[in-house]
Amino acid sequence: MGDSKSSFHPALAVSNIKNLVPITLEMENVQYATWAELFKIHARSHKVLDHIIPPASGKEKMPKTDEEKELWSTLDATVLQWIYATISHDLLHTILELDTTAMEAWNRLRDIFQDNKHSRAVTLEYDFTHTQMENFPNVSAYCQHLKSLSDQLKSVGSPLDNTKAGLKKATQTTDSAMVARDLDDSHENVDQHSNHRNNYGGKRHQHRNNSGKQRSSSGGRGGGKGSSGSSSSGGGKGGGTNRYGGRQQAL
């Protein structure tokens, strides 16, 4: 507890506890160890650590005067507000009780997260083992999630073997790199095939144009010959027709 002679206690100057304890403690995302450590650092720096953790034997400072008792009650309510402001709504409804103290609320949270250590460890280990890199936007996000799971396992007394954690990250990172390389090779093959088709199509189009030109030239020459041949032979055929016509008329 702070000195009663001081006119203003540093804990009362905190306007937003979330700026100092940026983690929201949740039942699903187990970060109790990290949350508790940040909270204790903040409480110690503002001289209210004894409101959540009993001091060593012989160092208790119990309020004696009415002024000290009033300050203690105010500070305890302040610390209790800090706890409530940094936990989820589900946890708040779980630990909320009438006329409770900051230490009682602190102890209830500790019991919630430490009484079910084994079941939480099993769940976290399963999540760690089955986390796949393709579910994350990049390698950094994937590694950060694995680190979070590793920290949570450590907080429930089941730290991961460093070799296992390293192999997990290395394997997934390698697999991701191989997939990315295969995709690049596939795109490159598609581009080459597309360029080959374009070049082949261009050559076929050019060949068709050249063939068309050759046919046009041949047709032109053939037409010329055909015209001259028709004019020379057409007269004879015409005469024959006239003769045949004459014969038909005679008949």
C-alpha cells in the first residue's frame, strides 16, 4: 500500500490500463502467463502489487487509521477495475462476485487457468501439430502463431521441446518454398507454351497469307491465259455452235 502521507497515489493517475497491459485475457486464447506478468509489472511500478500478491511474512502493512483504510479501499477498487478491464466478457462473468477484492479476483483467474493444465496442454499441442502454413498469409504470421501456441504451452507447464518446434517451423517453411517454386515453374512453363503457340500461330498465319498470295498470283496468270484461250478458241466454238444451230434449224 502507498504512503498515506502522500496526497496523490501513482495508481490513481492511470487513465487507461489497456495502454499498459495491451493483452485481453480470454478463455480460448490462453495467454495467462503473459497477461499476469505484464499486470504484475504494472502493479509493482504503481505500488499496488500487495493488492494481488501477499507480501512476504513480516512485511505486511495493514492500514491503521481511517485515512489509510480509505486509501486502501480506493486502491483495491482501482486494481480490481484494471483486472476487469483486461479480461474477456466470458471471464468477467465467471469471476464477478459481489463485494470481492482485487486479490480474490486475481486468485480466481489463476485457479481457472491452472486447474485445467493437462486438458489445455493436450488441446494446445494438437493445435501446434496440426497448424498448416497455407492457412496464413505469410511465413511471419505462421511463425508468430506457432510462437503464441508455444508460449501458451509453457504457461500451462508443458513447454515444447525446442528441437520439435524448430523442426515444425523448418518443415513447413521448406514445404512452402517448394510449393512456391513449383508454382513459379508452372507459370513459366505456361508462359513458354503460350509464347510457342503464339509463335506457331503467327507462322501458320504467315504461311496462309503466303499461300493465299501464291494462289492469287496463279489465279491471275491462269485467268489471263484463260481469256486469251477463250478468245481464240471461243470463236471456233462459237462458229461450231452456229453451225450446229444451223443444222438443228435445218433438221
